[in-house]
Amino acid sequence: MIIRFERNGKNKHGWMVEEENKVRVIEGDIYKRDGGKPVMTGLEVPLSEVKLLSPSAPSKVVCIGINYEDHIKEMGSDVPAEPLMFLKPSTTVIGPGDAIVYPSATQNLHYEGELAVVIKKEARNITAAEAEDYILGFTCALDITARDLQQQDGQWTRAKGFDTFCPLGPAIAAKVDYQNLRIVTKVNGEIRQDGSTSQMIFSVPQLLEAVTSVMTLLPGDVVLTGTPAGVGPLQPGDEVSVTIEGIGTLTNKVVSK
């Protein structure tokens, strides 16, 4: 699986060999934006010697609201006729182990565990049938939401857009059955969400077709695909984790501002 990490003050990509607790270092741009080809250097370093970063550094995060039927029921919403899109700025993105900051502006912070799609090349007006050619892989995500501000504002920019509101990680899995993956979100070790991507209303290819009909996705951009039922509150001091089979576990703690 592909990771992005910091070691000796430098950020690099690597291939994580989790069963051997090591990282194989990659040189070059994995998205080939400079026309070159990424190279596996042969250098291996212990996983314990690197700090995992968000596996992608997107120009934007495109999110899909109410894309699971059970979540629609708990939110009291109607089934959308087409994907409901909103954006998170790049400054919301943090990596595994980084702190989610509880803003003083909200009194009702919520977690939403999600499957995230990482884009590998520029995508504009693609069809669902073409979508897989544009996917680098998948990772775990948390869509952190100030629920009271969401309800108060009537639109979602502020509620979804605070710094640290989009943890991503730990790695990008290139080959997983994204149509049937179990997603489990825990708070302080207690299961709060337990769903499957098979419950999505709009599939990943359908989502990419819809998103790219509106905006161009760039290499490294991320699309969050919606959350299953079970969303709920977080408090300072809580530890929240999202586990997606075939990908891994993303864990972050909540801290006061």
C-alpha cells in the first residue's frame, strides 16, 4: 500500500510492507505530473522511524452527502435524485495520529467515517465506465462536522471546513473491492458505525461521473463517498478511529482549541 511519510525532515512516498514493519522508499512523483516515472529506490526503512502523513495532499476534497440509505433515515432526509456535493478545503486535511481540534465556535462536533477515493490523473467529464482508469486507490477518511453550525447556517462550508476536519489515512490501497467493504467507526474503542459500501445509493463510478461533470479533479484530489448510519458526537479527549477492510485503521484524537 502507498503511504506518504516524513523522515529526517523530508516528505516522501513509500510502499508500506506492514507485515514486515518496513517502508520501501519511492522517489519521484507517483502521479507522474512532471512526466517522469516514480522509482522504487531499494531503500527500506523501519516503519517505526517514519511519521505517517495523510497519504495524499489534495488540492481539494469533494464530499458526498447522504449517500447511505440508513444514514438518510437517521438524518430525516429524502433520498437525493443525484449526488449531493460539497467541498472541504485542503487545509482540513490531516494524517494518522494528528489531532482533531474542537473549535470554540461549536458545541456539537460529529464524526462521520467514510471511504475516500484518491484520483491519479486529471479527470474532467468522465463517464462511470471510465472511472476506474482515474482511481489511484482508496483510503480511510473522517468527515468531521460541526453539526450545530451546519443546521444554523443552512449550508455546509463553515460546519465542514475548519482546519483538521478531514483526517485521511493510513495508506492508499490500490486494489480493493470498493463495492463491498466493511466500514467500522469507533469512539474510545466502542463501535458507533458498522456499515458496508454495498449500501451506497450512488456507486463510486457514478460519483466520479457526477463530480467531474461539475469540476476537474486533479492528481491527488480526494472524493469522500458518504457515511453509514451511526454518526454522533465527539468530545475533547476522545479517540476516534475508522477501519475499512483491506485498507487499515485511521486513528485520531480530539483536543480542545
